Amino acid sequence: MTKFCSSKKVTNQITPYRLLFLSLLILVFKDSFSQAPKISYATPQTYVAGTVISPLLPSHSGGEVPANIYQQVTTFAGSGTASSYNGIGLNSGFNMPSGIGTDLQSNVYVCDYGSGTVRKITPSAQVSTIGYVGTPTGLTADADGNTYISSFDNQSIHKINTAGVNSIFVGTAGGFNSPGGLNFDLSGNLYLADQKNNKIRKITSNGTVSTVAGTGAAGNLDGNALISTFNNPDGVAVDRSGNVFVADAGNNKIRKISPAGIVSTFAGDGVAGNTDGIGINARLYYPTGITIDPLDNLYVADYRNNKIRKITPDGEVTTLAGNGTQGNLNGIGTNSSFNGPIMLAFDVSGNLYVTDFLNNLIRKISLTGYTIDKTLPAGLTFDPRTGIITGTPTAASPARAYTITAYNLLGSSSAMVTIQTTLPSDIVFPELPAKTICDLDFEPGATSGLPITYTSSSTQVAEIINGLIHITGAGTSTITATNGIETASQTLIVSGFQRPFAVINADATRACEGMKITFKATTDNTGDNPTYVWMINGEEIVNDDPVFSSTSFNDGDLVTLKIINNDYCVPVISNTSNIIRLTILPDAVTAVKIETSSPEAICAGKPITFTAKPENVQGNATYRWFVNSQELNTMGYGSITLTNLNDGDEVSCMMQSTNLCVSNRIAYSNVIKALIRNDCEINAPNSFSPNGDGINDYWKVLSVGVKDIVRVFNRNGSIVYGATGYEKPWDGTFNGKALPVGVYYYLIISGNKKISGSVSIIR
């Protein structure tokens, strides 16, 4: 839908009304027009002067592009004189046309303000009158062609249905004062620029009127909608998010009302001017009409600047059409002129219609088609409606890159094409692409106005067969093109296969018989569908996977891998990977035997050492010692020395092995019975010389049992040495101090026996 001052064109009905861009997206452009264009051109192109070229067409993978000249301004209807009569196109008359809207059939509806009529213009420009409304200003229409018109002087909103029945939708009870532009939102609510009330009004489908923004006072205050002010607002448009945009004519601004009710300045600094820029850095001069496209770009009738301005969603203001002077010049973009453009609206094909108020004309701006950024070589023509390049080049020109842009209502797409023109005798030979030995025969690509033949410097790399390059192997060859006058050469590089590569590793290379070993491959250049060939001692096994596991290895087995890349035209096999040699250990039976340092009977109290002798133990082992089946605290050592054994005590040990491969980790030793003599005589020397010369420094008493008591006394009967057992012989000291030379007396108690005597310390 659209409307007088800003409008969004006619909409379809899900509710009774919808925004035009929504209907464009969902109903009209549901197929090829439902997306922005996406174009490309075959490039580069080399043409020969004097030879007609094959038309160069754009390839499309996006939305279609309606055939128009982008930004071309034309006169759609009206003779230009202030009159009101029906007819076709320029053979019709208008008198100060103001509000404008379209329906889904691209019929255009116009408020003819000066004549008080509402006019309909078909796509073929047939003009007719559908009704009469006093001082009609703003207009919008629904998808079925029902029109809603604001009456400037009658302070009312009229509705004319498709049967031509004219009724008052909202009368004076609405409290309007010179109502202007109007438009629907997605829910079917009608928004109105209530000009002399300086308010934005909302009208529900049942005719209920409320104020959306504006206090009624003239001003430009932003902020909460209920305290904001406007100055002769002339047009409104609503986007998909429910934001209401207002052409605030008297303030020279575009205002925005958010769904939350916050008013802000979207574009224009308030000073009358025609400066392009961003947001408030731009200037407008009495903007009246406003509409919106499906991408939320705003289009503004900049009334006193005689221009049509475009504002992106980011607030960038540019001049779409009009050179700023008063006139009715048709042309492209700013090479056109208007005289008081007041309202505007889109049709479903992306054409923008403008009511050129003071020119008494209906103007059309095409916003679809193609553009090219620079002039083509002489003799070539660019069709802006189709994007097709045709013609016959007339002279040589160097290679240049041209940017071509396609537009439809939903966006644009640019593509680059490089074009070069040569003389007939010239040869243009583009660089040859890199190839592999799997590539098919291909065109060399040289162009000339004369027949071309080719040769290859290395037939081991490439041959020329029927004018095509046929690859025979990897390497480099020079391909030469000649037309009998000129020659040109390019280097052809043919790469061989990228041979796959593999490194394997194993989670163990030393293992016991029957233990699972897993191998993994680290690879490169395998392609998308490789084959894995695992081998044991050069013999292939069935395992097409980068991971290989088995429990059936033998000592000395050699594991390797080859990979086949199946992505090429022939299978490519890797070299053999690194070799992993396995050490497989058989299971062993461990055993332990203990030996004694005193196989013969010894005196009681004498030390006996027992030593464990392990068998089939690789690595560490721990030992637990027992006397008469009672475990000793021995810290796990492999030998033990005992001094308190009784005759017949049984000594043994248990060994625990940490071997990797054993059938028994625990082994028990033989048992040794201690042979202890209880008839050994105690022999005590009668002197010793503790002078530190290493000779006879200790009183060495033999055959003292570990439970025997030894005492030494001085002449006064005081004990100077005492011990139970005699593991450490006496050194002639008392409390760490050397005793004087002299005679001392000893007493040894061994069981029921008492042995006494004297011992002399001499030095």
C-alpha cells in the first residue's frame, strides 16, 4: 500500500491490510523475485576488432531483475497542464496531484487535489476517475483496490470501494485538522499525519482514533511520544518492526517513533538544505511524502528541494533523482528534474511513482535493471535493461575490469568482467591454469582474428590433439600458439599425484604373548576415501582402517602400513611406512630359593644371614621373610640377618615379582632350619689396649649369647660397662670418656651360669 505523503503501496490481506513490501515478499515475489539478484559473468573475455561478438549474458543464481533502466525517471501520466481529464498516459490531465498508492495489480491511485477527484491509472497508463472527495490529500489502498483518502478541508477520511461506493470511514468526530498522508501497519491499523494538529494519529479497523505522538504544539521535541512535538507533519510510513517514520515537513526532518513510544530524529538537522550525509548531518527542505521498500530503505519526496531522497536503515541520506531545479526533465538519477514532488509509492515490480505536484504530472522512477561502471571498448554496447553486452569492437583496447550491478526491489548484486579487444592479427593467450595428470583435454584459450595452431615443447607432458591440450604426464611444457603472423606462448605446469604418506605408532612394542597391541596411523594426502593396507612381516592383513589391533603377534614381528589414495583417476599408493619391531615375551614361572651363611651349627646369639636367590625374574621383586611362619618386618629386602634364632627355628620367604610376563607373580622359597649350639664356652680376654692404634682396641668376648648379661666394675664396685648380649664390644670408656689404666672386674651371666674374672686396660 502507499499513501499521500509517504505510503508503502498497496498491500495484501492476511489482516485486511498488509504493508506492500510484505506482500511483495510473500505473495508476488514468492518464486524468482523472492530474493535479491546474484549475477556473474564469464571472464575474462577477449574480442577481435571487426568481429561480431557472441552476446555476453549475465548468469543468475538469485532473484530475477525486471527489465528497466535503473534510476530512469519518466513521465507516466499527465500532460503537464493544470487540468483534469481521462485518457492514456500523456494524453490525460491532472490538477495538483498529491496522495498516491498502488495495489497488487500495479494499478496506481492518485488524489487529484485541484479537481477533487480520485484517479486510477492502470499499468498501461489508462487514466480514469473512480470518485470525488473534497480537497483529497493523502491516499493509501489495500490489496483489493479499496482506497482510503484524507480530505484536507473536510477533516475526514473517506473510503472508495472497488464498486465506486464512496463512504466516510472517519468523520469530524475524529477531531482532525487538515489530515495528510496515511498508511497501514501490518495489523491493519491506519496511521495519519494530522498536519495542523501537529500530531500522528492511529485509526483502528473499526474507526477508533487515538494519538500516537505529538502534544499538538508546533515544535521539534524528541523523547516520550506524549510530550514530543511536530511541525506540520505531512507523511507517515511503518516498517516491519512497527517503527513509524514521519516526514516532519515544517521541521525539515524525518522523525522516528519506536514501538515503545520514543520519538527521535532519524535524518536532517532541521535547517533547510539539500546536503547528503548520515542522519542529522544531512539536510532536507520541507519533506512531504515518505515510503519504504522491503529492505527498510526510506524514500522521501523532498518537496522544496525538487528531489527524491533515499535513506538507508543506517540513516545514510543520498539523492536518488532530481537535480534540484524546477523542471520536468526525464533522465537517469540526478539528470532529471521535478517541481514540487509531494508523494510517492512503489508498485510490485520495484517502480517508484511520484506525484509531481506543481508539474501536474505522475512520474515514474525505475529501481530495477543494470548499471556498468565505465564505458565499454568502442563498438560494444551495454543494455541496462538486461545486462547483456553486444556489438562489434572497432579497435584494440587493453584489458580492463568492468563492474556490472543488477538491482531488484530486494537488493543488488555486482559482478566483475574483464574485457580486452585485439586486432585480427594479434594473439591473446591467457595464462594456462595449473593441471594434474588426471585432467581431461581442454581448450588452450588463445584468441585471434586468424586461425590458430598450437605446439607443445614436451610431448611427455602434453600433446595437441584436435586443437585441445591432452595431458600425458607430470612436468612443464611450453604451449605455443601461432596464426601465421604472430606467436604467443604460455607455460603449462602439470602436477603429479600427491603421494599419500603415513607414520604409524603403537601403544606398546614390548608385550607378553597374547597381549593386545594397537597401532594408529598419522597420515597426509589420503583423499576422501583411502584404503589402509596393514602388513605383518610384509604380508597383508584384512584391516582397512587407520587403527589396527591384534593379540596374535610373535617375537620379532615387523608391522608396516601402506595407504592408497582413491580420489585420483588411478589409485596412488604410498611408500611403506616406518617399521615397528615387536618384542613378544613368553610367560615365565618365577621361583625363589634361600641360602644361609651358616650351614653348620653355630653358637647361640651369633648372626646368621639368609639370602634369597630368585629365578626367571626380570625387573624388581619384593621379599617377605618368615620365622616359624610369623612374618618379620624386613622392608622387602632380598636378604636378612638374624641373631636371636633358637635351634630348630624355620626360616623362609615369599617373593612377589613385577615381571611383565609371568604365570605366577608370587613364589615361596624353601625352608631352612636354624642349627644353634648351646654348649659354646664364653671366652673373655684378660687385657686389651684401647689406644686407637687399631690393634686390640676392644675387649672381644667370644660366644656371648644375645640374652647374656655382661657387667664390668672398677675397684670400688661401680659399674663402668653393662650390656645384654654383646653385639658391640667394650672400648674401655665410661660415659664417653676413656677409663684409666688399671684392673677391672667383670661378671657374665649366661643362663644359669656365672662367669667372672679380671681384665686390665693397658696403653
